[in-house]
Amino acid sequence: MTNRCSFCTKPAEEVDTLVAGAGVFICNECVDLCATVIAAKRTSGPTPRVPLWEQIDDLALLDHLPRIEAVRDQVDDDLHGWVAEARRRELSWDRIGAALGMKRQSAWERFAE
């Protein structure tokens, strides 16, 4: 699976830099956009947050769904990697489940290889 920006969903091959976070990635282009938004907010004051789906038409909404799905898959793959490392370090399913807010059995069923 190709890593992609969790914000614009561009694959790593289409951007200059892709920075990894806990289950997410952000590209240099989105970092620049974020810096611009933050700088503008400092001068304009707080504005109410309107969800993106309320700002776009039906076609754009449908176009956005597969991009969100790709990011979800990327985050899920990363979470599986973190859990695999926790198990490699011999952390118990009890501790992993507690960290994820679920029972030991649920964690095992979801993440056991």
C-alpha cells in the first residue's frame, strides 16, 4: 500500500515530502496550506467550523468518499503495525485492549495474525 497524505490524499510519489504521524501523514503542500490558514486566523479571529460536506455539492461529496476510505485503510494498516510491535515486545492482549478502549478478546480478534 502506498503512503498518502491524510489531508489531500496525494500519494508520496506526487509530493516532495510526506511527514508521518501516529497513523496519519501530511505532505509539504498541506503543511504550507495549514500555515496559511493559521496565519490568516490570527488576523481575522475565530470563525465557526463548517463541515466540508456542507460546503460542497453532491458530486464533490461522492468524489471525496474514496479518498477518505484510502486514508482509513492507511490508518488501519498503521494501527495493525503498532499492535504487532506491541505483541513483539510481549505486551499482553489485556494491556493492548485497555490502551484501545476495548476488551482483551476484542483486541485479539481484530489484530491477531
